[in-house]
Amino acid sequence: MFRFVIGFTGRVGLGSETRLEVMLDTDRDSNTGVQGGEYALDCSSAEEEAAPRPSLLTAQDGDAYGSSPSSLLFSSTPHSVNFQIAAADVGDPSSFDFWVFVEQNGKLVDTAPTHVVVPSPSKPWRYPRRAVPAAGTVYPVERYDDASDTSLTETEIPWRLILLALFGLGALLGIGGYTYDTLHRKPPTKPSITE
């Protein structure tokens, strides 16, 4: 069984028109599947649905097809989402790459891991991080943190307040510069007339 627990720094509502996906690149080739993933654990809500509906998306010939295998389990809280699925239902990979994204109303809201230059599918997380365990041994439990994500959508600070503070600081600097210039400006000298 594979289990994914996605934790959020703040409260997240998986309401209508929201989609959260854990993309799985099980062959570790970003040129195959859909956007590099052979499978995706999907949690989506249509406009008329109150609760999110989980499904397994499988890439075939460039398209994603949904299914609901009996091993797929899903639960959520305001601070986390939990997927569980049998390894056999996602091709029984010994190692895989993965990333997470959230869309609202068809627009990408967040991805993890976050990278400044490259999108998540180009530089995903890898499980397991080290060598694949020997046959018959337990796979490790690993934690992956999106520590590089410092976007305003990830913080508790309202972005409008930040912009207002920057505008206020600019205004204060402008007024201060004008006042300094006015107080320290030398009066213009009159040209002298020499005879």
C-alpha cells in the first residue's frame, strides 16, 4: 500500500470547482504519460457537489481515464488530505517520482515541490530518496517538505496589506525627500552686474 498525506500550513477548503492531484511518474520518464505522470490520485469537486470525490487517473495514449479501484481510500481535514492505494493499482513500482498540484475554477493555485525556475514535473520528489530496499523489507516512511515555497498564497499575511504598506513607505520616502530638499536648498544667487 502507498499512503500520501498532504498537509497544509493553513486551513484549506476542498469545495466546489477544486481539484487536488498527486501525480505519479512511475516509470520516472517525464516524456511519457500525461504531463509526465502515468497515474494521478485525484480529488475533485464539481460545482454541484459539496464533498470531494476521489479517483485514480490512468494515462493511456495521452489521455487520462478515471477509475475507482477498491483499494483507493480518501479522507480530509481542514489541514490535510490523505490518499491510500494498493501498489498494484499504480503499476507496482519499486521507485517513482511525484508532485502535487491544486486547481480552483480551472486555474492552477499551487504546486509542490515549488521551484523558482522549473515547473514541478521537471524537478519532482523521488520515493524512496535513497536506494530501493531489498526484497521482503519494509519501505521507509518519508516526509517531503515544500520549504522553498514562499509565495504570498502560502503565507498567512494578506497580500493587499503588504502592497498598502509598500505604497505607504514609498509615499513617506517621497515626502521626506521633498522636505529635505526644501529645507536644505540654497536660494538661487543673483548674477552680479559688474561695470
